[in-house]
Amino acid sequence: MKITVYLASHLGADVSFRALTAELGTWLGREGHVLIYGGSDQGLMGILADSSLAAGGQVTGIIPTFLKAREIEHTGLTHLIEVEDMTERKQLLREQADLFIALPGGPGTLEEISEIISMARLDQLTQPIILYNMAGFYDSLRDLFDNMLAQGFITAVERDKVIFLDSLDQIAAIVAEEERSHGH
């Protein structure tokens, strides 16, 4: 499967994020999934790409020219696609994905996954959307989505399109189910 992962180009304060990100990357590579991500060699992005590559995986990075100019692109990827801007980057990240995963990150990660969630809500996307809730990082966002449901701003069907998972085993189960149902 082609799995788009949104995540930080920073390491974050919780060191467990690093090990869990490496574990995910290793699993992606070992299982033969293609990782699609933002193309940076920095922070959690770099850890994810490096661990996937080290496990024999194929990794495609999509990076805007202005970020590449800062020399933060990962030069050891299977494919690195340079695009004009963030809008084009988000479009390619979206179009190539069989499944989406968001790891901890800042406003950019939140903006990217929010766009995917909105598109799914409008029935423009059908792929699973997973928020990997490492060390409870997404607890407050999960609570916000539950409150949106309780307050009548989203339906139960729409709420169920956003999947909060706490472990790689849970992610692997969703991926396996997708592979069975779509023949990947």
C-alpha cells in the first residue's frame, strides 16, 4: 500500500515519539508499504524515512522548492519530487495515498490532516484517516471531535471517519483490513 504520513520536521519534547516513529518506519519498510511524506531529513520526518529505508522500504518525498532551497531535503530517498508550493505538495500527498496517518506535529501537520478529514467528510476521499495518538498526543483533538459530535456539528458517520489509534499493532490491523478489502 501507499501510505501518506504527515508528521513534524522537529523531534518534539517527548523522546518516545522518536522510537515510535522509527518503529512505524521499520514496519512500513519491512511490510513492503510505500511511504509518502514531506521529503525532509529533519526531525520525526527524517527518522521515519531513514527507518523505512533501512528496513528495505521505498520512500517518496514531496518537497516544495522553497524548503529544498534550505537544504533540508532527504537526499537518500527512493524518489524525491520537487513541487512549486505547499498546495501542490498537499495535492500529491493526497492523490498518491491508499491510507493516511498523522503522527505528532505542529500547525502544518494539523492543517494537512484537517484538510484530509474535511475532504472525507464531504465524501471526496474514502481512504482511512488514522491519527497515531503517541503518548496521548492527540487526546485533546479526539475530545474536540467528540464534542463536535455532541454539539451537532458533525454526524456519527463523519466522526467515525477519523480513527485515533494508540499503537502500531492497531495501525497494522487497519492496514491489513484495507489490504483485504481492496486487494492491495
